[in-house]
Amino acid sequence: MALSEQYLQEDLHPIDIVEHLAEHHDWDFDRIGDDQIAMAVEGQWRTYSITLAWSNYDETLRMVCSFEMEPPQDRVSDLYELLNKMNDQCWAGAFTYWANQKLMVYRYGLVLAGGQMASPEQIDTMISAAVLSAERYYPAIQLVTWGNRSPEDAMQVAIAEAYGRA
């Protein structure tokens, strides 16, 4: 059964849908308010903090997928160069480093203007794409920040990862 079939075309708030998805996937979550939810999603490399928030003002479901990171100061410029290379390959979201919070962040906004409704499949795909992108680039980020590799070399790991694992 498709995820949306269980909702029987009800007008559900996007955050209600996210809460149902979190329950379905057995993710730890905290409903912060009517318009926001935070959850922890386990990946291969680490657990990612994912927050989704609904804005009535601009009719956008915003997602932030993050993990803690404190790169050595002398590697930050290479990290930013790597982020540019990563974002050139990301079509549905973007990475950024929030230095003050010491967080690597992947973010995406789903615009639902005109009273559109997000389907559970759309939201599930949004979350999955964030985790898959973070997982794909995590080794490259580690190589640049801690392995003293160039952004070009590190990107080869992320590109090769797309072909699968032995």
C-alpha cells in the first residue's frame, strides 16, 4: 500500500504527515510545535538530526538535515571549496556549514503555493534524499577536514560511491 493511501485524501497538516512517517519508520522524534518537528535518522556513517518546519507565510515546508562538525581552522577554506563542488552535483537541496553552531547542514524547501498539499511520498523522498546526500558526501567531508586531502581528490570518493559497494 502506498503511504498516501492510508490518509484517504484528508487535508493533513504537513507536520502531521511527517509525524506519521516518523512513526512508520520508527524514528525518534519530538513534535516541537504545531508547525515543527525534529527527529533523529540513523545512517551508515552517523545519526542525522532532521528538522522540518511549515511556514504558512510563504507556504513552504523547510527541512534541515544536520550533523555536528568542528573542522580544524586551517581546513575550513578547503571545506568551503568542497561544499561548492558538492552543491554542483545536488539538484534538490544544498549543503552549507554553519560555523557558529558547528553544524554541517543539508537544507531544502518544498514550496506548496496556492494551497497545494504535500503527499507522504514527497515528504518521505525529501527526507530520504537528505540522508542519502549526507551519507554520500560524508566520507569526502572527512577526507578534506581530517585527512588533509584536496577537495578534488575527496570528490572522487563521493563520485565512486554512486556506483555501489563491494
